[in-house]
Amino acid sequence: MEDVVISVLHRTMVAGTPLLLGTVGEVICERSGILNLGVEGVMSVGAVVAFIVTYTTGNPWLALLAAICAGMLISVLHAFASVTLQANQVVSGLALTMIGLGLSGMLGKPYVGKPLAVKMNDVAIPWLSDIPFVGPLFFKQSPFFYMAIILALAAWFFLERTLPGIKVRSAGENPGATETQGVNVALLRYACVITGGAFSAMAGAHLSTSYSKSWIEGMTAGRGWIVIALTIFSLWNPGKAIMGAFIFGGVFVLQYLLQPLGISPNFLAMLPYVSTLLILLAMSTKDRRKLNAPAQLGEPYKRGER
Amino acid sequence: MFKLTVYDRESITPLRSLATNTGSIVAALFVISIVFLLCGVNPLYAIGKIFSGSFGSMYGFKETVTKAIPLILTGGGLALAFRAKFWNIGAEGQILMGALMGTWVGLAWGAVLPSFVLITLMFLAGFIGGALLGLIPALLKIKFSINEVISTLMLNYICAELITMLIVGPWKGSTRFGFPGTNNLADAALLDVIPGSRIHYVTLILAIIAVLILSVIVYRTRFGYEVRVIGENPEAGKYAGIDFFRTTLVIMLVSGGLAGVAGVGELAGIHHYLGYPASISSGYGFTAIIVAWLAKLNPMYVLVSAMFFAGIIVGGDAIQISLGLPGATVQIVNGILLIFLIMGDYFLKHKVVVSFSNNPS
């Protein structure tokens, strides 16, 4: 019985990892005031680039690096449109998703159905992984899991406890006042959008080189959108994102747990999406300000205007 | 040294709007060319092939009109929703829900009702299906301030799974040899096509009527005025006593309903049975977003922009076959066009002047 519990919880952690990475990236981005709906597309690009590089070089770490670069690069598009050209961020993000999904479908076409010979192997942390129950759960995981947790904590520390973090937050609250403090809001927002892209791409790399070791079109399966809901759920706080991401990881695992009961797999596949709606519904009792949403989220900032 | 100075434009003329859109499309085609080059395809040949494939032959043109039908209906509805800044990204699901409801009516009464009544009922059911699905995010947004982008998207996924569940389960047809999908609808439930084409003209006529009515609503009625105020200045709307709840519900009723009608058209005009969601609507709900945007959210212009994007879909199929490019190519083309269109808006609203001076300041 204990083995089953450990196995289920372990898989929950694995399923939650890309959600956590994506959410932390989106939190950083949204905290600076930019809504990025391109996560699904960037994740997909990250997944395909990581797969191709692992497939051709056999080095998943190099692949991760390449995926991050690709994610950052493609995110510049959204940054340019929404920061420099003050375009509508909803539409610009959607465009980024379309481009990302299209690009990954195109690049990945020759690789569909090919399995990876190597993948990002799980790493057991000496000593800690020997602790009963806790060990196999938290310390026998893929490097992505450790990175996700560390990055989430680091992002929390950065945003809440450091000066640059305060600048990021104030850019999202009141860019005009931030600018008078000598902060280049545009540059800062570029940096946050691009950082968010790096995180999304990492999440994608996890999917193709650790979670499933293969590439198929649409393998992100709406995780990029769930990430956007999780950003709200975590109240724009990377620390709380950890909890949210693993709750949703659990929902993904629940699908497989319930399948032997004879419930339609398609019905079960609705679970993450229905849960997303339910969780937003549960959150909605408070008003937007109490939710801690950045005040200027999604609003283009125009220099010299009050 | 040179210096960029940005001025706000005082007024936007339709001509300038057209010029900006054209400029955006040209710039986008330039970037798309680079993508083609990177794929090892001659961009001039590929882009030429897209447009000759869709507008260059009678066959291509007929196919373009066929694909424009769902885009006109859906794009028109989205133009209305986007005017109120209600980001309905769920047209894909609303199309599917329309098709689902149409199938239900078609299968249930296909054998007993006369064709005219049956088809009317199917369209009605499709409208109701799409509209009800559209109401959910509207309610969620107004009553619980839930972001409509997320809720509409989640409903897309839920609808797709729902349909798959039905066609592999309870609705699986006895004539499909075990493959997923319902039985074919009765002949009475099928839409006539213009001979020698796949143009199901009843839906086309409905689509054209829909955008005509929409443009009257948007520009000539109090309701249309309220929609525009909600979109452009919600604060002023509140003071003016606009009922946000009612207006948003009506907007989504219409927007979702028209997508649902498009779904019935695809079902009864093209496929004749309910199959996999991806075959019923291959991304029309998403392409319609760009259609609405290119039309500057003007329902009448949707007719033109729907034809343009239908052309890209048809031409995209053509280059897939002749150049061996993957299906995702069309998605990239669409995404690049969309981002250039919204970036172009900046130059519509602002005048950017490059001035050269000898003393750099």
C-alpha cells in the first residue's frame, strides 16, 4: 500500500513540475505588468527544441539550454509588441501561441513518433533519498523537479525580498511612479517577459525529455493555459505556486488512477480543465485587488503619460 | 545621428486604416518568406502557390468560399465580442457544440421531419448550443470576475473531449465498422451544395445575413453603442448606466450562437456525420480571431478578411501537398499575420517621424 501511495505522489510531483516552471515564469512576467498568453506556444517550442537537440546530440542538458534560448528568443516577439508598440497583450499573446504551436509542429514533423535513446535521468540525492517515504518522493526526482522548486523559491525571494524584485513589482503596480525613480520600465518588462519565456521553455523541455521522451504535436495539451490560471490561483506568488502546481499535478495523475474503474478516458481527460474552472470559481469570492493582482496588468504603459 | 519622434495621430481615416493593414500584411509576408527560406523553400514560389491555389483556379476559389463560410459566421460574432473587449477565445468549442446539437437533432428526427423543418431546427439547435456555451464564460466573468480567456479555452478542451466521448461511446454509429463517429445523417438533414462545389449555400446566405444584421446592430442601435462604450471606456459606461451584465450576456449569446451555426453548417454541409473534433473544425475558431482583427472588428469587413484567411487555408493545403510542408505551416503564417496586424495598430495611432540632426542630443 505504501508503495502505491509513494508511486502516486511521485507521479503527482512529476506531473506538477512543468506546471510549476511555467507558473513561476508567468508570475514574474505578470508582476512586471505584462500579461503573456503565449505560454502554451513557448512551452511547445521548448519541448520540440529540447527533443530535437537531445535526439541529435544525446545530451539532454545541452537540449535544455537550447530550449531556454529558443523560448527567450521567441518571447522577444511578445515583448516588442506589448512593450514597445503598446499592442493589445491578449491578442499579442495569442499570436505568440499560434506562432509557437505552428513553429513546433513544423520543426517537429520529422521527429514525430521517434523515441529518445537518452533522457534526462532522475537523480537520487545521496543520504536524503534514503529517508523512508520522504526520500523517494522528493529526493529521487528528475533534475527538472529540483530546478523547479529551487527556481520557485528563488523567484519568491527575488520578488519579495530584493531591490530589483521591488522594481519589477512596482513596474506592474505603477509604472509611471517607477519610472520617476529612475527605473527603465520598458527594459525591465522586456527582461521579465523574456525570463518568463525561459521558464515556459524549460517546462516544455521537461515534457519531451523527461516526462514522455517523445514528441507529438499538441503534447502541451493546454498546460500553458492552465499555467495562466495557476498564476491567479497562486496570487502572483511563486511560493504559493508550488502548492497550486502540485495540486494540479495530482489532478493529472487522478485521470490514470480512475481509468481502471471503467470511467470514459475522455471524461477523465476533462478533469484538469474542469478543475481549472472550479479553482478559479473558488478564488472569485474576493475582489481583484484583494487577489493581489498587479494593478497595471495588461495595460500598455506609455512614457510621459499620467 | 537620427532621432525617432512619436506623435499621436488626431484622427484615423479609413484610407489610412487600409494602408496600415496592407503594410502590416506585406511586412508579415516578408517575415513569412524568411521562415520559408529557412525551410529550404523558395518563398516567392510558396506564397505565390498559396494565392494561386486559393484564388487562381475555379476549383480553388470554390473551396475558398466553402472555407470562408464558418469564418464569416464565427469572425462576425467575434468582432462583436472583441468590440466589448470580451476575449472570446472559445469559438472553437462553440462551433463544436453547435455541431453536437445539430447532430443530436439530425439523428433524432432525421427520418420523420421534412427537410426544411429539420434543417431549420438543426440550425436553431446549433445556435442554442453555441450560445449556451458562450453564456458560461459571460456569467463567470460578470458574476465571479473569472478571466474569459481562460474559461473559454478550458471549455474548448472540454467540448472536444465531450464529442470524442460521444463518438467512441453512446453515439458511435453502427455503420462505421467500429471506427469512431456517428452514423451519417439522413438525407433530409443534409444541406444542398452549389453543383460542382462544396459550397453549402444556405449557410453562406445565413452568414451574409448575419454580418449585415451585426453591422446594423453595431453602428445603428443603442445596443451597439453600449457594446462600443463597454469596450472603449468601461468607466464611462458605468456612469452612463449601461447594464454590463445584460449586454455581456447578449454579446456572448450572439457570438457563441453564430459559431454554433457555423458548426451545423460544417456538419450538415461538409461532413454529414459527427466525427473527431479536429475534423469538424480544424481551428476555424482560432482563425476567426484573426479574421475579426483584420476586419478591424467591423462585421462588414469580416466578409473580405474571411475570404482572405479562407484563401490561406486552401492555399496552405495546396503547398502542403506540392511542397511537402507540414500542416502547421498555416498556423505560423496566421500567427505572424496576426502579430503584425496588431503591431501595425501602433502606426495607425501614432506618427513616427525619423529626423536627422547634426548635433546629437
